[in-house]
Amino acid sequence: MKQQEKQIIQQKRQESLNPTRKQRNKCQHTLSQIGATSIETSTHHVSQLATSNIGKSNKKGILYDDRRKINKTSSNTSIQSVAVSIESKNNVSVEKSNNATDYWELNSEEAKVNSEIIQNLTKIEDNNNDHVIQADTHLTTNHESSETKLIDNDEYEHNQSLSSMERVRHHLERYHQLCESHRSVEVLRAPVICVLGHVDAGKTKTLDNLRQTHVQDHEAGGITQQIGATNVPLETIYKRTKVCRKMISREGDFVVPGLLIIDTPGHETFKNLRSRGSSLCDLAILVVDIMHGLAPQTIESIQLLTKRQTPFIIALNKIDLLYDWKSNNEENIELVIQKQSQITKNHFEKRCNDIICQFAEQYLNVALYYKNSDPNEFYSMVPISAISGDGMSSLIALIIEKCQTALTKRLTYTDELQAAVMEVKSNDSHGTTIDIILVNGFLSVGDKIIIAGQEGPIVTQIRKILIPESNQELRVTNQYQTNEKVKGARGIKILATDLEKSMAGLPLFVARQTDEIDYFKNEIETILKTTLNSIQLKEKGVYVQASTLGSLEGFLQLLKTSNIPYAGINIGPVHRKDVIRASVQLEKDVQFATILAFDVKIEKDAQEYANAIGVKIFRHDEIYRLRDMFISYQEQIKRHNQEQHRHLAIFPCKLKILPQYVFNKRDPIVCGVLVEDGCIKLGTPICVPSKDCINLGKVVSIEMNHQSLDTARKGSEVCIKIASTTSETSTMYGRHFDKDDILMSKISRESIDVLKAYFREEMKSKDWELIIELKKIFNII
């Protein structure tokens, strides 16, 4: 009988119909975890929940809490009451079992209830992801709630078999999935708008008109040198679109909270910087000069946008330059065009048709926005004038319409951080600060951030967050508002310690957990290493320094197209160590013992050391001027070297004697010659290879039509005077050589080397071919 009872008890234990003390404790622990998540749950619902059974797994359940719970108090009360109810039930059961040998002698109905609790809780533990979604259905939708608690700390304890990096990666993947599940088309962020186009197409002027500012007046050379960000509030949008509200589907209804506009450099040298801008871009404005059409950089911008599949609107700028144009910025541009004279209309249509054809050559269909019946197939063009303001209202309205219809899914806000460092600046009032493009997520004072630095990743803490006044660029010095916390999308300025050596052009990360610091430091090192390693350096070349990674890449692109080699690169101020690295070129080529510093500071000790050892440092805030400064320096060195080595340079030539023009047969020989190949210059030594290389002397005079020349090239008939350079018996025409002999320049190994080093630009490809021929004749190795 006892044996039979033991078998029944064992069977019930296996079926979990009667929980053990260990299982009851596990049940109560799980209920307390659920209570901590502040999930509002009815008594009946909680009675369905329990922890995992002991036989399956000892893993902890992972529950996420990324939203602020409105009904936290009521839900906690509900859970506590249920917990008390279950605890009292257990106590009653224990009292009933005082006279029994074991708790397993509970009545079958109560045992069945407890078993259901355990089985249901086991399902929760084994299917954490599913129950995150189920738990989320009991939460109140609130996208700002992630600041309270992003992810339960149990995430890091989930699997101790993984390395720290793997746990962080797993944690971030889970958080990404959670943030994606909370996206809602009802909560949009400000779209990031990039302005692209050719040099001087009017990009910054267009933004100045929108903001009623004059940023371009402060630009170096009137050309945008860095990416600048402008926060455009909804009030400005509402005011500037009052004359064309009908262009917006829901007239007067603005869903987007504003615009974040990035003014990107339009010239070719900032391709990489512009690529970074486009990577953050939701919608682009491609500014095209209506009078000139598509320029090379405009085509490059088109290719960049289409490659990244970034939607864009075409702004046909400078319509005020059309013949007899009458400006009116108080009306829709469509009506303004209709009121123009017929001559002006014809001029406008001709320019538009030309631009449409140019876009067709790039395999793109475009149309004026008010004639565009299919925006999915045709890109819209908006005629504007950045000077007079014509068409600006229509442009802004079209941007809003595009964002609120075709781009709503893309513009849904997420708490997952997406931010990049635009620029590092230093001023007297704030010290060193960094300008940030915050696209998604939030940043708060006290957050621990990880950014790229000149000597490795920098880990620091946000001390202050500054937001520029509305319609003001981050690049322009102005008054800032202080915020404890900001939410994307915005352009902001961050104050923190240890920013002096920080680098722009790379992402910014926030470490919410201690383990994330090393993970994000590794991420930044990998990104920077990959970027710098992709830059191919030469053995001989200049040393280049810039303020940001994007500026550096853009400057290198300019040097490459200008055939200026670079052997070293760095980001940040010029220090003594940079001068030491550049000084290596003193032994290779003096002209390349040069540092080109774009928009960076030169330390005093670095300048003094450079002057002492002969390293030149050129600095400028305008990229083209800096390049021209080095080219001028190259020309100066080249002229100096040519003057020093001119007497050693022997240019190749092949001369045929014109017998009818032999005026003097003895020294000095004066005769007419035809330059069959190469070029003859004053001072060229002449010999006769067919007569054992007889030396005739050097050319001391060249004349054509009674005019003295310094050089005569192939095909020229000139009269030359050859004077002997030795005291030996001079040669004589008709005795030592005659009209059938070819005269050639007497080159040497040294003269060839001098030509290669200092006179390459004066040599043509045919001249080098003649050099090869003469080397064989004179047995020059």
C-alpha cells in the first residue's frame, strides 16, 4: 500500500500537479518580477502566470520595460493582491497539511490550479520574446518612456557563457527589435533635409532666404566648407507656406514637428563629406542653376542620391535672371509664372526643356511640380529665386507634402539612438564643443557618450546641451538655449570634458550600461581604422591635416585630381610630432617636406620646429586657396632648381643640314638646319654620330626670319651658330662632315636625370622617344 502511494506521489511530482517547496518559491519570485515591470494585470490573468519548471532550465526570464507606465500604482496593487491571495491559499494548504506527512496530499482541485500556474509560467520563461509583445499590449503608448529604463538588467546576466562583447551585441539587437516594434506613423520626427548641388548654385542662399539670415557671408570664399545644420520650427513653416496651403493634402494640417536642414558642400572635393550627409538624409533638395543646367557636381550629386535611393526635389534657382522677370514672393510660383510676359514665359520654358533633356540623359524623368501627375515616376521641379524669394513657399509646401505622404514610414520616431558628430569647435565662451546631428533617440545631460578622438575613442559625460535659436545654423555663433534633454531630429551642441582631441565625421554612441563602453569604443576604432586604411599613401608626398574626417577625405580628393601626392595624413591641430613625420621628405624631395593644414590650428612649438629644420607649413580655411598656395610654392622651387641645373639640361634633337644655307664652314659654323625631331635650345652640344660622334660645339645662336630664338621645335627651319668649346683643331663642313650627315644633341646620363627631375613639363612624349633612341647611339645605360 505504501509502495503504491509513493508511486502516485512520484507521478504527481513528474506531472507538476503538486508543486514542491522549490517550485513554490520560484513561482513567488516570478510573480514579484512581473510586479516590478508594472504590467497591469487582472487577478484572473495573474493566476495564469508562473515560473519555469526546474527540470527544463535555470535561465532567468528577461522582461523589458521601455515605456512609462501610467497605471503603475493600480497594476502593482492588482498584482500584490493576487500575490497575497496566492500566498494565503498556500498558507491554508500548509495548515491543512499539518496532520499529513507531506504537502503533496493537497486536494486534487487545488493541486490542479497550482499545476496550471507552473505550466503557464514555464511557457512565459521559454518564450520571452513572445511575452514581451503580449506584455506590451497592456502598456500605454508613450515614446518618451525609454528614458525611465531601457532594458532590464537581467539581459546582461542572461547567458554567462557569452563574452562581454557578445552579451552587449545580443542586448543591442534585442533593444533594436523592441524599438522597431514601437514605431508608429502617428509619432513623426523632423525630417533631415540635405541641400546639394554645384558650386555657387545657390544652396546656402536658398537656406538664408528660408531663415532670413546671411550665413554665406561668413563662409570662406562664399563656399560651404563644413556641413551645417539648421532647426526650422513649425511656426516658420506655417508662416512661409500661407500662400500655398492647397499644395498640402490635408490643408493646414502639419504632422511633422519641423525640419532639420543640412547645408552640404556642393563642390567635388567634398564627395565623402556629402556622402555622410546623404546617409543621414531623408529628403534632398537638389539646387540647379536654371541658367546653366546640370554641372559636373550636380550630376555627381544625382548619382549619389540615386545610388542611396534618397528621394529628392529639384529647385530651379535663379529664375530672377530670366529676361524681364517680375518678382512676387507673396504668391504661388505657378501664378507668378502665369503673370509674366510672353517673352519671359518662352525663355522660362526653353530653359526648363533644356534641363528636362539633361536629366533624361541621366536616365531620370522630371517635370514641373504643378504639371507632375505621377510623382512616383517623375521628380518634381520647383522654380525659385533665393535672392527675391520667389517660389520659396511652394518649395517648402512641396517638402511638407512629400514628408507627410510618401515618407511617413521613414520618419517614424524611434528611441534607438542615431547621431553623428558634425564638427568640433572651440570658442572663449564655451570652450571645446561638438556639433551633433541627432536623428533619432534622445540625449540627456549626464549621459556617458563615446566619440572618436585623435588618440583613440573618447569616453566622456555630457555636461550641457545647447540648442541654437530657431532658424540659426550651428556653425554661426549665436545665443543658445540650454536643455536637460533633447529628442531627435535636431541639430545640437554638446559641452563635455576631454573634447579637445575629438574628431568629427563619425557616429556618437551612448553607453547605458558599463559593458557597452568597451563595445562602442571598439566600434569607433573599427570604423576609423577602416576609413583611414582605405586611403592610399605615396612614398613621396605632402603631409595633410584637416579638422574633420570628411574634410580630410575631401581635401585628399582635391589633391588627387590636382596630381599632388600625399604621404601622410592626420586629423586635428598641427603638433611637433606632425612636423617630425613631414620632415622625412627632406631626404626624398624638398618640395614635399610640407604640411597642408586645412581649418586647423598650428601649435607654436610645431611652427618653431618647422622653421628650424626647413619644413613648410601652409594653413588656410578655404580649400582651393590652400591648394593654390602649395602649387605656387612648387613653382617657386621648380624655378629655383631649373636655374641651378639649366646648364646640365640637354634636350634631344635631330637636325638635317640645309646645304644651300651654309654660311660659314669653320668655327663658328653657321648654317641652316631643319629640326627633324625633338627641340634645339641655346647651349645644346651638337655632334655627328655617323662620324665617330665628332663634337662640333654648342649652339650659341638660333635665328628665324632675322629674329633670335631660344628654342626651335620639330619642323622648324632655322639658322644656327655652333661654337667650339675646346682648343683643339676645329672641325670643318665638307671635310669632316657634309650635308648627308645628321646632327644630334650630345646627351649624357646626367642630363637625362636632370630632365626627369626638373624639366618634365618641357618634354613631350616624342622627346622621350628620341631620348631612348639617342641612349642606344651613345651607349648610355
